[in-house]
Amino acid sequence: MTKHNIRGIERDPLTGEAAPYGYCTRHRNHDDDWRIRQQLRQWNENGRPEPAPNAGGVLRRYINTDWDDLYKWAAPYQTPSAGAKPPTLPRPKLMVIHGGVGMANDQDR
């Protein structure tokens, strides 16, 4: 059985921030295809900007250091993004767990 998937990287034309996307060919949406092509074209026309390393700051939540000096030492060729977001906690992913009378493990209670 052959899988027909469409996937790639969607880029913000101004910041270069990337987000993966994917869908099967049965659910292909030509509006999304057009939007992704336009974003990629604009990203290329803007000089293919790359986001600052670790923008968003997952490490910043756990390690207290002078990040500007660290990045100057580790990646002197990169410049920090002017619009870097302050470190924030990730959004919780909530899930409903169904249970109760009649469940297979009920007899063990």
C-alpha cells in the first residue's frame, strides 16, 4: 500500500520561523497550497531570513545566564531577532479520559 502524503516546512516570510505541515492527498486544499507558495516566495524575496537561535526561549526557562553574550560566543555570525518572544511555558495539552462503571479494570477495584 502506497502512502500519498504532502508535507514540508512553512516559513514566516519576515522572521523565517518554520512550522512543519502535512496532509494526505485526499484532503489537499488548493487554498493552503497557494498560501504556502506565496509565503515561500515572499521568504525568498526577503533574503531567506532565519530566526535567532532558540527564539522563544525553552532553555531560558531553565538556565539563568547572559544569553546575549553566550550567543555572541557560540554563533557570532547570527544576530538576535528584534522581535524575540519572552520565554513562556508551553500550552498544556488536555485530554479527556473516559472511565467509570463497566470498564475492564472495574473488577480490580
